[in-house]
Amino acid sequence: MKYLTYKGYTGSIEYSKEDGQLYGKVLGIRGLISFEGDTGKKLEVDFMEAIDAYLTDCNQNSVAPEKPFKGSFNVRISPKLHRKAALLAMEENSSLNSFVAESIRERIIKESGDKKRAKKRKSSNFQG
């Protein structure tokens, strides 16, 4: 899936067959910021205008804007999986947080097919 990005915000791109409109919403925040357009360019312009309006509104109301994907989140997993991950992290002399971050990174590299980055990361992590 492709996304729109502007000023640190990411927007989804969807298509409504019923009304022939492109639409989306800002991802990674609790609030709802939506946008639409009948062409890709109009969708992008409306996305940027929606972000600008949101930031202006926050500024005028002395409210801090939400920061998307700020780098922390809670994960709920089974106790068995938690135990296995914690023990593997300990075996690697790593924190559970680092273990989870590396696991996510490896999955993203695998899914995106970014083999060059994976090889580079492995060679830079080698401590022999």
C-alpha cells in the first residue's frame, strides 16, 4: 500500500467505488483527520491542507498536536511467547525491548524485500 506523507504525518489512500472518490485518513494518531479528492493530485493537496488546518487549530488553541508513531507502544502477547522472547533476549545479552525491535526490523526487511539493507545490518552487527 502506498501512503502520503507531509510534515511527519502519514495518510492512507483508499478508493470508494460507489462515488468514484479517493479518500484517506491520517494514521498513527487518536484524532480523526480525513481528506478526499477525485484525482491523486487533489487528494494530496487536501491531505496537506488538512494537516496544515490541524496544526493551525492546535496552535490557536494552545494544544500540542499529536505526534504520530512516536516510537513506543504496548504489545499484548501470551505469557508463553513473552517468556520465550525474554529468554532469547537474555541469551543474546540484549534487552527484551531491543529483541522485539530487531524482530520487527527483520520482518519489515523480509516483507519489503530489502536484502541489501539486511546484509549491511548483519555485517555491521558482527562482533567477532
